[in-house]
Amino acid sequence: MTGHNTRWKLFKFLKVLLFSVIFFITVLFLVATVRTFTFDVGAGLQLGKWENTTTLSLHLSPQQRKNLLANFKAAIQIPTVSFTETNVNTSALQEFDGLLRRVFPKVFSSSSLVKHELVGNYSHLFTVPGREPDLEPYMLLAHIDVVPADEADGWDVPPFSAQELNGFIYGRGTIDNKQSVMGILQALEYLLERGYTPRRSFYIGLGHDEEVNGLHGAVNIVKLLKSRGVKLQYVLDEGLAVLDGVISGLDGPAALIGISEKGQTTVKLSVSSAPGHSSMPPRESSIGILASAVRRLEENPMPRLFGYGPERGTFEHLAHKFGLPLRFIMSNLWLFSPLLSRVLERKPDTNAFVRTTTAVTMFNSGVKINIIPSYAEAFVNFRIHSAQTLQEVLDLVKSTISDERVKVEMVDGFDPLPISSYDEQAFGFQIIKKTVQIMFPQLTVAPGVCVGNTDSRHYKDITRDIYRFAPSWFKPGDPQRFHGVNERISIKNYEEIVLFYFQLIQNNDIRKLPPPHSSQHEL
């Protein structure tokens, strides 16, 4: 009888437990379903009526289109290549300086309206004073230098020819980053021609060595601004773009505004051992020991951190633009972050959102085929996730390798950049967002994270907010053109970039943002 009662109690317990689990899952499903069809982060960040500061419009004539295109092509044709921190093409940079002075005469001759300074010999700083000096200034950044390019790598046209093919201009620098260099100055030139003087002061910084860390350009511009006590409302630099068909499952194009960028470190691994003849090899050579260490790093990637950094905000802002079942997942990342993380890590381009990435970039050893080398070294580059620190990465590298024979040294590195504000009170983010949606009303705007690094990281001591965006349109395959083969931009898109900065500069002239108004959709 006792055994029967025990079994009956166990049965009742399991029944209650099963009912509780089913009830919990049902409630969870209902909550997630309701959230799916009501969740729209962007709609919650709409602002009220904006002060109208756009007093000048720009309608490009055929001759203006011809001239701005010729100016842009001339910029692409100058090979302003940065090879290393100590090897940049100075003659090309001097030639580029001459081009800017020639094609933007108003910018360079209107000394009462625009103050121009050369910094670090080849970088440019422009100061445009506003009518109301109490308004905190902002700054637009771009960089003049480009990475090397070789036609033999498979370019359809010579990489510094700026040739047109099917409505696109091809050449190194067309999307990284001379479209912004020329677009910003062309917009300012047009504004000055129309008698524009800003209400809010602003700066333009054009670095000449961004591709090799900006140590002579951006760093010196910041030092100069610091010495003058300058504090900036926000900074806008290159970074993210308009993605059209690049994000699988997203309904329509999206503009991603970078609110942070990953940190970075390069680590040198080295092994020293006794040399010897290849006819009497040791059980483990310096190369073998080092290869095993490198393999352990590749086979044991850094931990998944999706959802712990600002990348979650990207997907939440875009959630309402996905179809089912992706919309269900994106609207409920509080529940599905681990699942999405596992999906994203399958591809290299989306794995970068999930974790600190590990890239073995150099491996050196040996001097002769019949000599066991005494020394082997490898260099590994890590792009550090926003939820991790430089020191945490270094500690994980050492614990993963776990071999005292392998020496681990940090070559250089820095922590991830602070996360800039992007709520309804974030002046810079909302100004950029408003400009994007005036120009391209069909776009969804979302915050994003740059997996690469920009000159803007040097400005973190003089501004609270750094944003990384240019309205370059990318379709599938286009992101691979960065530092790759057949870099290009459409003629139409370059004109749009000029118009974007023309509008953006005027939009910055509002004194303050309008208050939030969730029922309006004027942004």
C-alpha cells in the first residue's frame, strides 16, 4: 500500500510539473508572439516637429554634374598610397593638396569664412566658425590615403584610372574614403557659393595616414584641437553604410550608423630551440611547437559575446523589417540570442559580430631546406568585441596556448571604443538619421558596430559621441571591395553623397533637438 501511495504521489508531482512546463512555454510563446508584432524600436525614437534650418537647396545642373565627377575622378587618379607608418606616397599627397586647392577655390580662398591649416605636413584641418559661438561644434572626418592596389590582382581596369564601367567609377579610394573627402568639400564649396554661413561652428579633418593608424595625421589634428580647448558635440567619420540586400531576410535597404568600433591587438608568438640538421630532426621543432599553438588558437575561438554589446541594438532596430520566422527571433533576442549567435558564427562576415575574432596573418621561420630552424614566429591579429577588454584577450591567448615554450608578446593594441549614444536625446545620431531619411525615405536606420578601425578613435578625448557612416550603397559582394579588387562607386551614389553632406551641414544648425513625440513619424 505504501508503494502504491508513493507511485501515486510521484505521478501527481510529474503531472503538475508537466502542466507547469506546458503553461510556462505557452505563456512564453504568447509573450514572444505579441512582442513580435508590436516591437519596433525605431518607432519609439521619433521626435516632434523639427526647426527648419534648410534654407538652401541643391539642384545639380548638367555642367555641375560633369565638373564634380571630373573632380572626383582626378582625386582617384592620384595614388595616395600608405604602405607603412614610415612609408607613404608624399609626392602623391602633395599633388592631392594641389588638386583640392584648384577644384575648391571658395573653400581655400574664403579665409574669413573658412580657416585652413596643414597638419603633419599632409593632413588638412578646416575650421568653419558659426554665427552663434555658444553652440557646441561638431566635426566631419575623412581620409585621403588608400591601401595599395595592383591591377594583376584581377582588377577589370587599372586601379588608379577612375574609369567608368556600366555607371560605376572604378578605382582605389572610391569607397575608402575619397568619396567622403571630395563629397564633404564639394558640399561646402556649393554652400559657400550660395552665401552660406553656419549657425553652429564645425570642423573638417582630412587625415593622410589613416590606413597606417593615423599617427601623424589624426593624432596631430587632435593634439592641435586639444591645445585650443576644443570640445565637440559629435564626430562623424567613415565606417558603416547603406546595405541593400546584404543582410539576408531583411525587407528593404538599411542604413547602419556606427556607434562603436571593435578594439584591436596584434600578438607575436615565438619559439626558440636548438638548431640542427634535417637528417636528425628532434621530436618537435620550433615550427611544429608554434604551429600547434596557432592551431589551438584557431580551434578554440574567443567566447561568444553576442547580445552583450551594441550589436544587439542593430538587430532590434531592424527586427520589424524581417519576415517570419526571423522577425519572431529578432524581436525576442532576450530569448533567442544564443540561437542567433550560433547561426551568425557560421560565416566570417557575421562571426565578427559574435566575438573577438582571431586572424593569423604572418608566420615566419627557416633559412634553408636542410636546417632545423632555431626560431619561429607568428603574428595574430585580434579584433576585440565591445564586451571584452584588451587584457582579457591577452589572458585568454596565454591560457589557450598553455605552453611555456611559446613566448607571447603584445605588439600593439587598444580596447574597444566607447559606445556613443543613439537614443532620442543623442544630437549627432538624430541629425544623421534625419538627414538619411530626408535623402532616402525608404531606408530603415539602425545603430551598428564597425569591425574595422577608423581615425575617429583618436577623437574620444574631445567628444562624447563618435559616429561612423557615409551613405555609400552596398549590394551583395560590394563590402568585399573594401581593400579588395574592383573597388567602385556608382556615379549616382557619389552625387548623393555630395547632396547628403550639403543637407547634413544645414541640419546641424538647429539649436537643440525637438522633444520626443512617439505618435509622429517625421524623422
